[in-house]
Amino acid sequence: MKICVLGGGVIGVTTAYYLAEAG
């Protein structure tokens, strides 16, 4: 998953949340 590639921590969580909200 791209989320894992982007990295963990705050950035990873924020990205995951953003993608989830984006659809």
C-alpha cells in the first residue's frame, strides 16, 4: 500500500486519514 511507502508516524497517520476521507 502507498500509505506504508510514505512512511509511519504523524505523516503516515495523517496521510492515511486524508486518503480515507478523500475516498
